[in-house]
Amino acid sequence: MVKYVAAGGMRLDYLITHTGEARVELLGGNALYTAVGAAIWGEKAGLWARIGENYPQAWLEALPDSIVIDGLVQVPGWQDHRTFFAYTPDGRRDDTNPAQHFARIGQPLPEALRGYVHSTPGQGELDVYEPLALRPSDWPEAYEGVTAVHLSPLSLVTHRHVPPHLRQCGIRQITVDPGERYMIPERTNHIRQLMPQINAFLPSAQEIRTLFGAEMDLAQAARQLGEWGTPLVVIKNGADGVLVWEGEHGRLTHLPAYHREGDGRVVDVTGAGDSFCGGFMVGLARIGDPIRAAQMGLVSASLVVEGYGALYALGQQEKAVTRLGEVIG
């Protein structure tokens, strides 16, 4: 039986690495990267996402047994599953202007990216579901009895309405990674309404700055989010690791990333935050210790960034356990 579910998007990734290398049509999406982050720890992870009729069926059939597809909801017609990311030499990530970035590395724009705007259309909408946005009615009977669900970045309307439904279905652990398009001051009241409905909120440091301002101290932001009603806040900060705020103890803990800045083993950071969330989900449900859960998340991320594509890190449970021992010390 599946205990862990990764909700989000199934995508076709197009990316330019920080070294100027182009990679196109990779199997990706935040739901899949989250599921991989969970499956690294020897668990079956269920996908919960909407896909169009055009999504490559052969890709789904080739997924390993540890990734369960019973929660994929097919919607009619062609749907846009494209995601583009460019990682610039100065460490930024841009999900817009693919033509400009391909020109920067001296390559033509792939035909499949013509007309591309960005990967999160409608993410900030309050009441409108875009076609690939999950809704409560999409929850599959196949996942009855699930222990934990992680909601990856999705539309605000999904994050507003899905958690209460999951509680009604008996899900005891719900974690949320917010959508970057709605982490803005204008959506503060809706973010506050979300907090009491979930067990942990896992934004990035960049999202903290778009919500609270560029000068906001991360520790102060973590406390503020916790005061809005969620027991745990985990701020993901790339190579600087994560900051964990535990409401029960009023305790803040900084945990460093497994890879230090400049580590040559890091080849592609796509999906690092999502895979962290998958490892964190499993750790929190298994052990109940947010610090150990975050350490498991950091190990999941460390394995994913050492290769290309969402599936690279699967089958490395022994290495994960070894790395966890190193992280714990």
C-alpha cells in the first residue's frame, strides 16, 4: 500500500545548466521529483497530478515500481507540460525568455519552446483552476489509507481547497511547498488562512523575500509564518542548507546542505527543493522529528543534484543511509 503521495505537476523539462549546457525533453515535474525524494528511502511513492492526453504514455510505463501512477488524472486535449529553467553563472534561476537564454549559449531555440511564457500560468489565482491544477474531487480512491501528502508548488486555489479535503479523507500529515507566483504581499491573508490547515510549510528563501521584502531576516520570517498557525516551517536556501522552525519548542535550527558551494559533484540542481520535500515527508511521518526529517530531505536533494533528470537518484538507498549517517555525525 502507498503511504506517501507527491502532489504537483508532471512536466517535460528544458533547461540550461550553470555551465551553459542545454538539456531538453527530460522527464520531470515537481510531483515526480518529490516522489523520487521519498522513494530514495525505500518507500513506494504515489503521484497525484493532472496530465493531458499528449503526455508521453511511454514515459509513465517506464517508471519503476517505487513510483505509483494510480493518482494521475488525465484531462481532455493537449495540455502544456513544458517547463524551462536557465541557471545563470551568477547562481540565479530564470523560468522565462528561453530564446534569450539559448541565444546566450549560441544555440537555436528548440521548436517545442516557441510561444513559451513560463511554467506556472494561473498559479496566483484565488478561485480559478487552470486545467492542470489539482482540485479536491481529483483525490483518487486508490490512495485510501495514505499517511502523508506533500503538495508541491501549485495554484493558490489548489492549496486553499485541497488540505481541508485531505483532512476529511483522514490524511494526518500534510506538507506544502508554496507556489512562487502567490508568495507576494497581496496574497498574505490567503497564505495565513492556509497555515493552520497543514503540518509544515516549506518555502524557499527567494519566496520569503518576495513575500516579506528583500531585507527580511529568514529566522524572523520563519517565526512569523509559524505564528500564523503551522507547527513547522522549513526555509530552503540552496547551497546554504535549510532553516527549521519548530513551534512546539520555539526553536530555530540551521542545517547545512550536504554539498558545499563549488562541489564538483553537483551537475543539475533542478528538483533539489522538491526532492528535499519528499525526503522530509518520509522522515517526519516515520520518526516525528523535524530535524531528522530535514536531514533526510537534505540527503535526498544531494543525490538528485548529482545527475540529470528526476529518476537519476533512484536505487541509491544504501548511499542515502550512509550519507544520513554523515549528516547526523
